[in-house]
Amino acid sequence: MTKRRPPLAERRSAIAVGETGPGQVPSHVFSITADASASAIDQSAGLAGALPLRVGGEGTVLAVDPHGQPLAVRLFRPTTTRIVLVGSPRCAQLIAFRSLATGARVAIGTARPQIWTPITAAAPPGTVTVGPVDADPVEPPGRRTRPLLYLDDAPPYGAPPELPAGRWTTILTIREALTHRESELLERADLVAVQPLVPAEVEVLTSVLKLPGIDERLARLPADVLTVAHRRGVRFGRLTVTQTEQHFFGSALRR
């Protein structure tokens, strides 16, 4: 029998986070570089049998650290992966667009299809589909050579939609605002990514995620900083976009 991996909210990190001033990114918590070996990054820190979500090494680049090195996340695993993004739909589209380089296909469940026009315009034909949140399960399922990234843009109220599940399938749930209604969603997540928050949102996040670096400083970060929390700790990076990405998604900032 497979042991249940503890939710992100129950995990702890040994990373020490020092003091930083308002608007500063605590640079010493960046320890991930593009050429870091998987074994160094991916040492087991959870229950036996856990399939860790790799942060660092190869993967989808979410941001860059102060040294200009990519902050990359291995988005896909041979199990269902759940990610929560507290930020803008443009940031979600930027992540989805970059995931296409790994061979992924993207499906979007939404009640507002018009805001997803940029990703459908930017992506190669047949790689991105947009449908209603109550649509039938996405077919075919994800596989190692063709993983599935499902963007869950369902409204934060009402009955939750039926989401795809299975091997090589990652669900990225977008929240443009964070309230206590999302507490359970955060608890179930394998990874949480947040753009700069307001103080009330930081209060919600700190009540759920007991990790060093998840504190009131998240409300004082520059607008282009992306904070990534996973079972090993917290990382910070700055969003940078290419000329092509700028054309379709703008700066992808939250505000």
C-alpha cells in the first residue's frame, strides 16, 4: 500500500532564512542552479515511497535567481501533481507556454475563455485546448513523453470541478486572490507559487504553510518576484520574459 505523502502545510525545511529589509529578496535562500544534479536537489525528505517534486536542475524555468541562474521546476511526475498559483492569469499562461518546451500539452478549464486568448495564440497548433470547467475529463491522459498540464481556472466558489488525475498529469490551480476559503487547497498542494501578496493574503498563507520564508516579508517584495514553496523549503526568483513572451503575455506581473 502506498503511504500518503504529508501535505505541504505539514512539512518543514532546514533552510534558515535571515533578515532582509523591505523590498529585498533574501538572496541566500537561492541555492538552485541549472546544472545542479538531481541527486543533490532531490534527496528524500518525506515519507517512504514519496515521489518528490523536483525543484532545480532541468525543468520548466519559472524565474531567475540574483546570479542569473534559472529557478526551474520539474513539473511532471509519474503521479498526479497539484500546484497552486496565487497570481495573474498571464503568469499562469507564461508557465504553461514554457511547459510546452518539455513536450507537454496544455488543457484549460475555465468560465472565462476570453482571458486565455494569449496562450492559444502563442502555442503551436494542437498543443493547447480551452474548455468549460464542467467538460468531460481530458483525453488522452498524460504520459511520460507527452505529459498533461491542466490549468484549473474554475471559480473559487461553488462545487469544485472534476479534475483530471493520473500519471504525468499536473494540475495548476489559479487564484487571483487568496482568502481563507483556499486554505484546504493550499494544504493539498505539492507546490505553491505566489506573486507578491497583500498583508491579508500573507496572513492566510502563513496560517497554512509553516515554512521558513513564508512570513510578512512576502507583502514587501518587488512586483516581479515569484515565491515558490515546496516540501524542501522556499525559493525566490524574478520573473523575466523573452521578447516573444512579452508580445503575448506582457510582463506577467500580478499588478
